[in-house]
Amino acid sequence: MDYAELGWQEAVVLGCARQEGVLEALSGEPRAPEEVAGALGMDVRAVRTLLGALAEMEILDEEEGRFRLREEHRGPLLDRRHPEYAGGSVVHRFGMIRNWSRMPEVLRSGEPVRDNAAREEEDLDAFIFAMRRRAKEGAGAVAWELCSRLPENPRILDVGGGPGTYAEAFARRGAEVTVLDLPEVVELMREYLEAAGVRGAGGDFNESLPEGPFEAAYLGNVSHIYGPAENRALFRRVRGVLVPGGVICIRDFVRGVSRGAAMFAVNMLVHTRSGGTYSAEEYRSWLEEAGFEGFELAQAPAGEAHLIFARRA
């Protein structure tokens, strides 16, 4: 099953079941709705209705009023180590639908949607593993694009690369990789980074970067989170840790070039205070202002985003 292709109703049903522990409760012996409701502190009628929908979706098997998670969905939905793990993506998409439905509030306030604090850790987990899965298809090709512009065994700083997918691809090409992300993200992904021989550095890239020096810095899906002022400051900070001639590589939607860039800006409106999508000329001017030259724009592999390259002057 391609969980990413589910309609919005199915996405809500499955995402809610994964987020609230219903699927875990049905991963062993078959259980009746009353048992699941009692174990999770839920309403019996509500649980019975949800389980019926999941059975209709062929996520659960139903026999004589008892339900069990189908074996083919157990790994992809519950096991982070499964090669096709999509549990984080399922919860992330559910959260996206929930947040986008609050667009009227955002239009009136100009403020992003904020969930309650109790959900923050859960959302972080879902987001990071969703991003890890989403990057798999094109990470190898992006690594080739960047490493082909660098000397052998380059030192690469992956800014905001906590999910680890791109860092792993760079490492497979012989790079010495440092991933900088928030401490809680680095800790969450530590075993994956260490298994790939990647160094994890906890910190806030809006404040400082590891000293380096590095032959390249990769900013994958970072720029859209922030406004022009933050991006200008980050590009200047990146320049300071690169060797002369070092490469900055930005992967993001580019307004007016990347398909879906304007719609993605709506996602940033809903979820960030200042984020958006920006034109090639905006990126060019920010990079030149920060001390870069040789601006280059290329289609990113496996997706609608683009790659931007420039070198430290």
C-alpha cells in the first residue's frame, strides 16, 4: 500500500490510529473494540467505528468482532528499522491535515498553528522520520551532484540534516560529514548517524556553526523555514566556515521555477512565523551579499525542488 496516496479521510483515520496507539494495541493477539478502548482509555463506540474503517481499508483483519493489524502493515507502520517504515510519514500527514484545517485562524492572526506542548515530542519524531523517508529517493543523486563539484574525501557540513538521509549518501561517496541540528534531533537519530560514520553536532544554526573548515555546506529544505533576514544571516555564517572556493548547496523550492513552490509557501504560512519560498534572484542576491559567486541553479533529482550552488569568493 502506498500510504502517501491515501485520500484525506483515510489519511486521518490511519494517522489518528497510529498516533494514538491503536495500531500498537492491535499488533499482537486479536482484540475486541471493548478491550482496545479499555486499554487506551477511549470511548467504545468511537473505537469500534475506527476499527471498522481500518478493516475496510485492509489495514486490520476482522474476525468475529475481533481485530488485528495485518502482518504486511506491521513493519511499515510500527517498526522504525523496517526499510519501508512510513509510520512517521503517516502521523506527519495527519498533523498537516489537522493544521491546514485551521487556515482561517492563520489568516486572521498571521501566526502559525501551535499545537499543545504535550504533542511536541511526538510531532518531532513523526516529522524527522517523515523527512528521512521522503529524502530516500533522491539523496544519492543529490550527493553525486554535490560531490562531483568537490575534491576527493571532502568535509561536508549538513546544516539541519538531522534525519540523516543526505548525510548517509554523502558518506557513501567518501565524505567526512558533520550533521548540525537541534540537540534533541541529534539524540533521536544518533544510532543512525553513528552507523553511517557521520558526526552529529547539537546546536542552533541560527546562532553558530561548527568551526570546520569544510569544503561544502549542504542546506536541504532549510531556507523555506525562515524569512529573508534569517537566510541572509545564515548564508554569511556558512561562508565563514567554508574553505576559499568552498561550495554552498541549497535544496529547496524556488518561486517561479519549482512546481508547487507557491502552494508550499502556504504550508510555511501555517507552520512557521516567517518562512516561505523565494525566487532565484532573491537567492542570488542573498548569496552574493554574503560573499559567494558562481550562482548555479539546477533541477533537483526525484522531486519538484531545485538545487542552488555557489562558491565562497
